[in-house]
Amino acid sequence: MSNQHNDCLFCRIIRGEIPAAVVYRNEHVMAFRDITPVSPEHVLIIPLKHIATLNDLYADDEAVAGQLMLAAGHVAGILGIRESGYRFVFNNGRDALQSVFHIHGHLLGGRSMGWPPFPGIATEHG
């Protein structure tokens, strides 16, 4: 597939060079289980096109961005957490702890969650 980088971990997963527990795939996105889950259900949803960060999304990526959002609800249904609730979190950049520079959303669920997501950090907005 074009628009991929040879040295990108997620591009290698997309090409099948690295195994992954795939939950869902269509012509735009792929969802697979995180190898270090932080909740009972933890799936990464990525575009098949290599886009390093959310800041690298452009107008012609609108369909890809929409597919990521649509896939979240679909994957939540597959996992059985659509009705009970889930989070869909994107880390963007080093300060946000983005570790793989290929945009990806973390779909988290399967347990009750608190707010703020990081205890001990006060926020002005709920």
C-alpha cells in the first residue's frame, strides 16, 4: 500500500510484517489489540495511510479522520462495550506521550472510569 513508511511500527503491522490481534479492518482503518493494555478492552485504531500526528491531518484527510471516528463505535460494538461506554483517546506529540508517530486512537473500556483521567491532576474543565 502507498503512503506508508518502511520504518514505522504501525505501517509494518498494516503490511503484515509484524503480527497483531486484529479486531477490525476496512479500506481506510485498522483496529488491533494493544500489547500493553491499560483497561480490560484496549484497542488501537489507526488509519492505513501513514499520518504522523494529528497536526499532519489536512483537508484531503477528512474522510480518513471520519473513518477513525466511525470505526470507534463499530469496534466498541464488536467488543461489547458500546452501550456501557468507552473512551477514544488520541495522544498528540511527545508531551502527550505519543510513542508511535502514526496517528492512533486508544479505544478503552470494559470498566468504570474516573475523571480526571490522571488522579492528582486538577483541571478547570470537567
